[in-house]
Amino acid sequence: MKAVLIAPRKYVQGPGVLGEIGEMVKALAAKPLVLWDDKVKGIVGQTVLDSLAAADLEAFDVHFEGDSTKAEAERVAKIAADGGADVAIGVGGGKTLDTAKAAAHQAGIKMITVPTIASNDSPTSSYTVWYDEEGNCTGFESWGRNPDLVLVDTCVIAAGPVEAFVAGMGDALGTWVEADACYKTRAGNLAGGSATMAAMAIARLCYDVLMEHGIEARRAVERSIVTPSVEKVVEANVLLSGLGFESGGVATAHMIANCLPSFPECHHLMHGHEVGFGVISQMCLDDEISTAERNAIVDFEIAVGLPVTFADLGLAGVERGRLQGIGDICGGEGSLCANHPFDVTPDSIIDAMIAADALGTERKALAQ
């Protein structure tokens, strides 16, 4: 199989870089469309619009309706096409960015992502994760190209919700665990080939950065300050995780995470929270993971505040029968769980989730 790595055209990260967005956009396009919700606009709107105006750019200001549905992407694409926009700029969380990417593809224009929280690795990827109007994940789709620019202002990230920052660490934590599983079987990645050495090195670096700097970075974000650890973890959450998952491959952790939104009790969770529990479940499925490594990862998740039990997910006392749907999807035909070097069945997925809950419960008790 051929080896393939894909990446955004340009990645810019640092404190205050959002004030430079005008000149960066001007180098790419002339008629930007900016997609954001009212909350995000209230936080960064003045900075963005002033910078665009200083670069002699007038933006199409479009309100994001709240979920990355296909209908929402089509609506935004039509606005872009009717107005002659030549770049779509998504500003906000992952669903806003995913919608902007989809709209840019449909309108045939360039795409820029500006995450205001480091809650997942959506900003760098070529993918949109689709949801329906009830908030259920319905699948994902690649546009065959990554954003032309990813702009990450770490002052904005550090001032954002701690739970979002923690969710980003959960999403990023799956990067190495899943890429390593895929590499053992030379399974295909999401880029259309097998992982390069570079992708695997990036995925491992992502893991190492989180384990070394994650707790300290959380402590800094709790105080809305930018430290070297914050810079490192933001890069891990957004860039390293984005490149690592897309060019390294994904497996059980993300399959379980993408199923959890089907439970109404989990709708309060962010994607990375769900991946965090998925990582523990995957480790309980894999017979090559050492007890020491498994426990270290669970203890890290507890320390930064990721969910490690059913109760943490909002599923306290969940019965095995309610987990059958997740087991059937993850252990069924076409599942990314097949990327492991062993057979995965519906029952083994359910057993792994129950084992993860038991492990998380035990390690939380020891941490008290």
C-alpha cells in the first residue's frame, strides 16, 4: 500500500495572532465569508472584523445555526456562492469549523479555520463530522483537501472554558493509541494510504506532550494564562492530533466515541470527553497494552478531568443491553475497529467498555 500524509497549507499559532488575520486572508482571497455564532462573535468579532477592514476586506457575516448538519452546510454554501465569496472562514468550535469546510467545498472556494477553543483536532483536518437535528452523529466525510490556513490564537484558547481544553486532550490522547493499532496491521489511514514514518512520529509526539505537559497546561488555563505548557498542549490538541489521526489512522476509541452521542444522557459531553472514555475501552480490548501503561493513561485522564467511568459519562448503572447498539456498530462490518491486529466482536466491545468503567472506578478510588 502507498504511504500518504496530508496536512493544511499553513498553520499559525501564538498569543495575539488573531489580530493578524486580515493580512493572512488577503494573501489568499478577496471576499471572505465569516461563519460564527453570536457568542464567539461577541468574544473575537471586533478583533477579526477590524483586522479584515484594515486589510481592505469586507466580510460576509454569517450566523452559524448550531450544528454541522448537511442542511446548514448547504445554506452557508449558497450564501457564499450568491455573494461571490472566495474563502469561507469558520470561527469557533469544531462544528462551526466543520460546517465552514463543507460549505467551502460545495461552493468551490478556499477554507480557513480559526478555532476559539482547542477542544478537538477538527481545525487541521479535511473532514466534516455530520450530525442530525437531534445532535446524533451520522458519519463523516472528507473533502479531499485540508484548510488553506489554520489560525490559532493561544490567548483566546487560554481564556476559553477549561472543559473544552480538557476535551481537546481527550481527543488528542487517542491519536497515538489508535495510530499505533493501525500501524501494526498496516491498516489504511484517512488520507487514502498507509501511515508515513512522519505521521507516526507526530502521533507519538502528541502523546508524549500530553503526558508531560497536560496537567500543568490545565492549571494555567484555569487561570486564563498562556504558558509554554499551554502552547505545547494547544499544538498537540490541534496540529499534532489533527495530522496524527488523519494520516495515522483511527480505531476503537473513536468508534465508541462517535456512538456515545446516541445516548441522550451524553449530549452534555464534548467529542473529546467521549474519546477519552473510548481510549480506556480500547486499552481494555487490546492484549498488548501493559498494565503500567494502561494505568498511567487512566490516571492522567483522572488528573485532567476526563470521564473514566459510566457515571462520568452520565450513564451510571447502564445495563449491558443498552450498550448492544454500540457493540453492534463497532463490531460490525465496515467498522474502524477492524484496524486492530485481532478480531473485534460486538461482545468484546461491550466487555471492554464494562472493563473500562471498572478500571476507571478503581483508579479514581486510589487517587482520592
